[in-house]
Amino acid sequence: MRYAEGANANMRMMIQALPEPGDDAPFEATRLGLFDCFRCEGAGKGATSSRRVLFQVHGGALIAGGGDLCRIMASRAALRLDAIVYAPDYRLPPQCPFPAALDDCVAAYRHVLGLHEPGQIVVQGSSAGGNLAAALMLRAKAEGLPLPAGLVLETPQLDLTESGDSFQTNEIIDVVLQHGLGPVNRLYANGHDLANPLLSPLFGDFSGGWPPTLLTAGTRDLFLSNAVRMLHGLRDAGAAVDLLVYEAMPHGGFFGTPEDQRVHRDVARFAQRCWGVA
């Protein structure tokens, strides 16, 4: 719990440093079983038209980023993209280990599908959110749910076994995430095999349909290998996928530089193409 509190404090500090729109997008919270799902709305016509819907899965190393941080990140995305953003405040370990977070994301996605057409929805997840967003696609396929118009996986935590090359080559070089998250990964997995595709979506079966996907990472990102290997896995399955790698960028970005704005612009362009409003 102390580790999670420290992670939340760091996330709050980094978010507050971002020169972005405020955290005051209109929002409401809907109770879905044992968790809340925030709905935030951008200020322009794009959001009110319901054509731009972002299903955002927050990051936080699978142990942090919930509560007000989840809402703040959703609010900023709604204002930045001029979209309606749904953000599940999924349950977290140690109280609620796997598969609680994924179950909550599936329940929230079902809720959003009841309100919007799948062609209006882009699913986005950063870091741990990328893990859950990709696992959500695997669960959606298995349960016969419609897939969204697009999927954005930003610096995603796709391999809890941490078997990729960049976990060694970018250790310490990544100034945001200097070391792997083995103990936290095992806490989240709660005794399950870390190579299970619902824990490490990198090892999933992507055949039989997959949404157009944008992957992002940085050259100094500890999770760079996750994105590179996911690119090839999706390509081998015939999925439409792109990977954007940003020079010198650590995990999650620089938190307040023009390079971060480039990432936001690239993600916005991809989402707009998926929404058909580019």
C-alpha cells in the first residue's frame, strides 16, 4: 500500500507538470457493480455529436492511478481530443488482484457498447492501461463482443515476464521507469502464470480479427521491446498496425515538453481517422 501511495504521488506530480487543458471537463460517475466508470465530455461539437468516443484505461503499474487520477486523466483526454471519454476506475491489488481489473474493464466496455456503436469507439491504454486494453481485446474476441474502431497502446506493459531486450539495455537509462516491475507483476498475477495472454497480451492469439492499432514507445523506454514485439505479432496475424518510436523518450514521455505534444498529435490523428472525422 505504501508503494501504491508513492506511485500515485509521483503520477500526480507528473500530471500536474503537463501544460495541458485543465481537469474541469464535465463528468459523471456510473456505478458498475464494484467499481465506478467516469464519463467526461469535451467542450466542442465533436464530443456532443457522440461520434468521438474514447474508452481510456488508465496506467499506474497495475497498482496505482485510480480514483481522482483516473478522472483527471480522462478529463484531460476529453478536452484534448474533443471527445466523450469513458474511464473505468478498475479495482487494484493488493485487495483485488487479477482478474478483477480486467473483469472491470470488460464490464465497462460492455456498458459503453450499450450506449455507442463500436465504430464510434477507440480504446486507449498507456503503460499498465495498455496491458489491460490489449487483454480487453482478447476477452472481447473470446466473448463475441464487437471490436472497437481503433486501439491505441502507448508505451504498453504487454509482457509481465519482462523477457524483452530493452528490459536490460534500457535499465537505468529510462529515467521514469528505471527497473522492471517483477514484484508488482507477481502481486497482480496472484499466483497465475505471468505468460498467460490475459496477463501478458504479447503472447496472445491475434488472428481472427483485431482493430487497427497504434503502438508508441521511446528509444529509452524500458518497455520498448514490448511495443516492437507486439508490432510483429500483430503484423503476422494480418492486423493493421503502426509503431511510432520517439527519440530519447523514456517510459510515458517527458511530462511537459514539445515532444509530448507530438505524441498527443499523433494519437489524435490516429483516433480521428478511426472516428472518420479526419
